[in-house]
Amino acid sequence: MQVDLRQPWRIGPVEVPTRVVLAPMAGVSVQAFRRQGRRFGAGLVCSEMVSCAGIEHRNERTLGYLRVAADEHPLAIQIFGSEPQVMAEAARMVEAAGADLVDINFGCPVRKVTKTGAGATALEHPARAERIVGAVAEAVSVPVSVKMRRGLEDRSRAALELGPRLVEAGAQTLTLHPRSARQMYTGTADHSLTAELVSLVDVPVIASGDITSHARAQAVLATTRAAAVMVGRAAQGNPWALREILDSGPDDPSPEEVVAELVLFVRETVRELGERRATGFLKKFYGWYLGRGRFPKAFKQELLALPTLSEVEDRLFAEVPGARFVLQRLEAEQPIVDEVLLDDMPISIFGGG
Ligand SMILES: Cc1cc2nc3c(=O)[nH]c(=O)nc-3n(C[C@H](O)[C@H](O)[C@H](O)COP(=O)(O)O)c2cc1C
């Protein structure tokens, strides 16, 4: 059975134009990543996880994660925390910021998060997890989604017990990354669990984990009957993977396209995070964009050694002069982005990083 990945589907009132969802990734899913993902065909994009405590305390950096650009809808903003009322209040802010969905993180395996009772820990505390989802669903009028791992321990089936209860509590879609928290990113995602979850709930399920090709996406959708696949690591510095997964053909970019997309990404990230934060943040992206056999390894090392981003840009253009023209076209096509107002607090997307 072939699934049409460009077929729209719905999460409550939200229409999602394709069956490929861009994964939330901490330290990766900045606005530039999400806007690029939408341009390359992701039907839904997601912010990285945002601390509800940070929102509660109006932490400036946390509030920066709530910036929404006009061209990234539909967008989910993901929150994490362990207190239902604090999560509900954070969800109200997320809705006010313009998110189309509030996503709740019940999957993060990192100890800094789990030891506070947030992330994957919720999988072992079903009553609290239900209260969180109930409080958030009550607080906002946009749909609420939940992203889970399979459980804390290998072979855990916690997500299957919890999933239907979370739907009962108000979740309108569930995303399952069927690895345990203990597994982190080792082993493989066991999508037979995703298939079980689909059979247990009457809301759309998104399958996350190891979706790296059109064939894999087709196989997972066909065998699980999930509504959509989520793509994470395969899309890091590689938006072409999204088009390849959607349309099946290999989508090898030219060096000009790679460099133009990277420079656009650098410029947008500087605007979002400010030059200083962006400089460190962007380092991992050089390897992601220029690797995969696209450029020699030494070229990445050269970029990493350059002290400023304008020198990085100059070096990239010196290597691939034609990229300037591709970039000009990309920038001309980018719509102007909006400024978002939160509780009378201007959060300019042009700075404040
Ligand atoms: C660097 C990184 C950061 C991540 N951060 C988040 C996060 O903030 N919230 C979340 O729900 N999942 C997060 N994930 C998990 C991904 O969303 C996804 O479920 C997982 O990577 C499996 O998909 P993949 O095989 O396509 O990468 C993260 C994964 C990676 C690699």
C-alpha cells in the first residue's frame, strides 16, 4: 500500500498539509530550522522543548523560544514541566504567542529534565501525566498534543497504557518515539509499538524514530497506520531529506544550494539569537551541511577555526561563488517575518538574543 505523503490531514481544527512532521530538537529547532523545514515540505514544525518554569519566571531566553514567524504555521510549541498549573499557564502563553498546537514533552530522557519529574518521568506517573494534559487542554483553545517515548526502561510498554488515558484527558494527537529513555538514541525505534498505539486510540498518531528515507516512511505508515511520520536527525543540516522522504526521488543538492541554504541559515540564526550566541550554536551545523560527502572534511575544520561569522560567510562564497545568486533568490522569496507581542512585551525577532 502506497501512502500519499502530500495528502493533508487534520489535528482537530488544524490542517496539516503533508504527512511529514519536523521533529522538535533541543539546540537545533530554532526558527530558521523550522521555516526551512516548512519550505522543504514539512507539514508541521515544532519548537524545541521550552521550560514551563522559565516561562513562569519570564526568563528572557526562554521567552525567546516563543517567537513565531508568519511563514512557519502550522507550528507546535513544546513545553515541559511537572506541575499541572504551571504547565497550564505556560500553555496560555504559548497560545498567545501564536502557536497552532501546544505539545507536551513526556519523552525527554536527559537526567537534568527527568530528575525534576518532567519529560519521560511522566510515563511512570500516569495520574500526574493525566492531570498535566487535562489542565493544559482546559487552559487553551488550540489542540494539545503529547510526545512520548515507550517508557523509561527497555521493553517498557508504559506509552501504550498511558496513551489512551491522555487522549481521554484531552490530547488530540500523540507522537511516539518507541525507544526507552534508557536507550537514549541507541538501538532502533520499535514501530510495532506505534502500530499498537494507533489501534488503541482514535486520534492521529505521529511515528517518530529512524525515518530517513521515502521507503522507510512508506513502510512505517503502511504497517502502523500512523497519520504522519516525524523526521529528526535526518533533517539536521539536510532539508533535502524532507523532500526526498516526501517525493521518493533522491534530492542531491548542488554545492551552490548547500552553501546558499547554510548562509541563509547563519543569517537568520544571527537575527534570532544575536551574533554571540549564534557563533557557538552554528558550529555543529557546518558538519551537518557540508558533510554527507558534499565537501572535504578539511573545509569544515577550516570554517570552525574562523573567529567571526562574516569570515565564515566569505570563506563559503570564496569556495562556491555561484552560491551568492542562489542566496539572492532565496532571500527574495522569504516573506517578511512578524513581530510577536506577548503580554505587552515586545519580543522582537530582530534581536534580544
Ligand atoms: C539533538 C536532539 C534534540 C532533541 N530534542 C527534543 C526535544 O526538545 N523534544 C522532544 O520531544 N524530542 C527531542 N528529540 C527527539 C526527537 O524529536 C526524535 O523523537 C528522535 O530524534 C527520533 O527521531 P529521529 O530518528 O528522526 O531523529 C531530540 C533529538 C535530538 C537528536
